[in-house]
Amino acid sequence: MSASTTPVPAGFGPIFRTSPLLETLGNFYSRGAGSQLEIGLLVDARHTNARGQLHGGVVATLADCGMGYLLACRSDPPRRLVTVSLSVDYVASATLGDWVEIRLDGADETGRLAFATASLTVGQRVVARVRGVYSAAG
């Protein structure tokens, strides 16, 4: 399938919780709830750098918001978390029309802190590996 015709996977809709930044960037989607929550991004022109590849800042934004939401929704009601630390290893590029999804590889909680590792993928190809630490908000 060509990059210009990549569809949003079935069942995904506009992300369940948004912010002014995510609204500005656009094309963030979610499916499911709780521990079944999935989050993805359909790359369009506003997400790319001068070379037509997914901008590293957008990768970091998807990683930060995605891991935070996935961690928060592991409990009922969802926890309110804020980012303490985020580390991104850029592994490969994504391009216009790619569907990029974030998947937790591991998560742990100790008191007020939550820790996660995740992968951002296009199909089976890893685009980035990320690590984050989040703290329970106020």
C-alpha cells in the first residue's frame, strides 16, 4: 500500500484525551481502554522535517503522551501522571502516510513513580525505543 493511502486501522478514533499541542499537531488516535488502550499517529506533512521524514520532536511527543496515557490507564480510575524524565533512541525513520503506534514493552510502579519502556513502530519495524519516568500529579 502506498504511503498516501495508509488508512487508520479499524476501531481507532480521535484520541480520547487531547491537549492544545495534540490538537495543533493532529492525527493522534486511540482505540480501546484501560490495559487494552492503543495509541497511534498517522503521519502527515505537518509532522515531517525538511527531508520528508517524521520529525524527532513529534516522535518524542508521541512517546511522552503515549507512555503517559498507557501508564495512567492501567489503573481504574486512571492515574494523573506528569513526566519526570524521557529518553528517546531514534532507530529508523517514518515517512509521510505511515501509521506509527506506541507499545509498552515494560512498566513498573513504586509509590508515586511509574517507569516504562516502549517501542514506536511502523508495522513490525521499530522507529524508536523510549524510556520514561512519570510521577503521580498533585
